[in-house]
Amino acid sequence: CPADGQIELHLYLDRSVLEVFTGTGCSLTSRIYPHPQSLGWQAFCQGGPARLDRVDIWDMPSIWRG
């Protein structure tokens, strides 16, 4: 963890693929399968309090035409 305790995360979600990148270059890729009726997202922290300062969401159009 940085000395100031702040972590910058970049999350990319493309259907069932989630990629997470940090400012230090660490990354995680995972397949997720949300319930079909799931329409939102949730942020939480295990082991103590956390504060989410900013969220930017971009809805990108599909590359598939049809």
C-alpha cells in the first residue's frame, strides 16, 4: 500500500471479462457471471473502512454491427 493509503484503480468490464489495473502496474483479469437481472454494481472493502472518491463510467458502443 502507498504511504498515503490511496490506491488508483482502473476497471474494465466487457460482458463477462473484468480487468483491474492499479497505479503500480499490478493487474488482475477474471471472468464474472452476474445474474441476468443484475443491473448495478457495488464497491466494498474488507478489513476496515474505505472511501471511494470518484467513479467515471463510459458506455461504449458495440463493435459488432448487425
